[in-house]
Amino acid sequence: MQSDGFEYLKENCPSLQSELLKTVAGCEDDCSSGGGKSRSVWAQLSDGGDTNGRRVRHRT
């Protein structure tokens, strides 16, 4: 999905765009080194954990 904002960042702020995309993808500083076990917030929440590593019971 693209927007005018995406194109603006692509042309004027490529480093900020890259940082934002890594953050959204759940890939922090570990991505550039090729290692690490960093997982996105969405991945943590989808498997029943919260961002602090605790288990969370989903509402039914």
C-alpha cells in the first residue's frame, strides 16, 4: 500500500523511512547484524504474550 506520505519519505527522508519500516516490521537494531530474536509487538500478542514477555489470557 502506497500513499503520498510514503513517496515523500522515500524521496526526502530515506533513513527515517527505513527506520519506520524496520520498527513496523518488528525488526530493530538486530536486523542489520543479521541475528537476534526480536519479534514484533503483533507477533508477541498473537501468540498470547504481552510486550513484557508475560502470558495474557484473551477475552472470550
